[in-house]
Amino acid sequence: MALKIATITVTTSGTRVPLAATSTPVRWFAVQPTSTNTLNVYIGDSTVSHSGPTGISLAPSAAPFQFPPAGGAGAVWDLALVFADADTSGNSFSLVYLL
């Protein structure tokens, strides 16, 4: 198992970005908005949107949000199937995950 850390930036508000460009199966992951963000970031599936809003809404001062370990033997999250959007272009967040 390896712990990885990345920064994800939503370059253009309203254009969701995947947490990984290619299939990246992980057992666990957590996200934390960058404290200098203006307004919220949203984490969810391919329908996540700041205009809904849909997904999990995280304010700039939010504590890390942990996604539960994938259940069952061999079960994983695929970061390429988890997306982010933001109220403001250029907002970012830290992503920590366990391979």
C-alpha cells in the first residue's frame, strides 16, 4: 500500500474535472479545500455541479472530508469516476489517497 498526495484545481468553474485522468483504483481517499479558495468546491459523480449544487459541498475552511473505505474484499473507488467542480475558477483542494 502507498499513500499519495495531489492537488486538484478546477480551472474553469462549471467544468467538472476528474480526480484522476486515468483509472486509479484506491481503497480510501480524503479531500480538503485550499484555505485561500473563494467560495465552495463540490465533490461527486459525473453529475456534480456548482450550479445545482450537487455533490458534497466543501467551504474553504472545511475540515478534510474522508470517503469511507471501499467495502468488501477487493472493492475500490476509481478516482477517474469521482469529479470536482467549484463556485470560483481556480479553486483547488488537496487529495490524499491510499493505493
